[in-house]
Amino acid sequence: MARLTWRAATVAEARWETASARTLVLDVPGWPGHLAGQHVDVRLTAPDGYQAQRSYSIASSWREGGRVELTVQRVEDGEVSSYLADVLETSQQVELRGPVGGWFVWRPASTAPVLLVAGGSGVVPLMAMIRARGDVRGRQPFRLIYSVRTPEDVLYADELRRHVRDDPGLDVHFVYTRKAPEGWREPPGRIGVATLNSHGWPPDFAPDVYVCGPTAFVETAADILVALGHDSRKIRTERFGGTA
């Protein structure tokens, strides 16, 4: 395996997804391409030489042109996430290394149904999978169960609506933990057995399952899926936490 090297990445575009989450579109010369679900390391270097490094999931599907999209959720007191979300401007640079990871990935050649389970910003690598499916006009049936605090915290809200409208076989179900939209049929609450049983795939469909979010969320969702009869070998998890 070739050793990963640091590359200079230039901010070509930036847009806010929510009040606290920002997508950076980076030009990365020599980018080798990536699979949906992989991540990168981002390194910042201060004028005095101090360095800070964090890992972020790639939000974009791979396309020609060497561009990579990262969606960064600002974390309170997070030195890297705060800088990327609030300070970094168009035409400025960061260092990027990747792509990293080969387990938590979706390949368009796979024909199995797919269940995506996201908690908060854990939707980022799962969105890359939805985008990759859309790019190749895949016909694999996809279901996304997306848990967020409030409607205002939904990442990619407009784009998800477009994918549901334009990509046959894609279904999205939201779980709101603190405040639901007016008229929503379910009261706010955490993801549970009923949600995964009703809005996921039956175990005998043998879906490929991807679960991403905070550690407690991932462990709870994975345990429920196994209890419902899903093959633990087909459940892939990615969790985050700690410094940001």
C-alpha cells in the first residue's frame, strides 16, 4: 500500500449547511480519488509552528477534477472545527492526507439493499454514499434513518429532498430527539426498536448496514439491529467523539 502524503488543499467554495455546520469544497491537486465512506486527516499549522490534526469524513462522491468536500460541525471549544467553520476563507489552504479507510465504504458494484443509520453529523459519510448512488444512477434500494435534535439541525436538507424525488428507490426517515416539525406524526425521542424495525430493511433482505454517529448512538443502533436479527457481519460502524 502506498504511503499517504500530505497535500495542500485550497478552499474553492464554502457554504453553510446549518447554523453550526459548514461545507468546505477543496481543490486538491493530485487527488487519487476516494470511495464513499472514507475520511481524510486535516492538519493546521500556526505561524509559531504549532500543529493540530483531526479526521473528517468525506462528504462528496468521487468525481474527476480533484475536489473534495468536507462538512465540519463546529464543536464548542474545538480548536480545529471552530477554525474550519468560522475562520478559514476561500483561497486559503489547509493540509490534507488521505483517503483513509477501506471497511466503512460503499461500492456502486454492490447490489445488496442498503440501510444507512445516522446520528447528527454522522450523516456526512452516508451522504457521500447517497451521492455516489445518484451519480451512477444506481438501482440498489437505499433507506436512510437520520436522527437529529431539531429540524434546523438537518444537514443537506434540500439536497436530501431532491434525491428522494429524483433517485428511485431512496427513502429517508427523520427521527427528531428534541423538537419535531409542526404536524410531525411522532413525538420527539431517541431512535429505538420500533423505528429501526419499521423504517429499516427486514433482516431476511440481508442488507448492507452502515451506522455512523456518536459512540453511544452507534452502539445502541447496532445492538438493536442485531437483536432484530440482522447479521452482525454486515453491520459496519463508524463513531466519533473526543477532541475536535
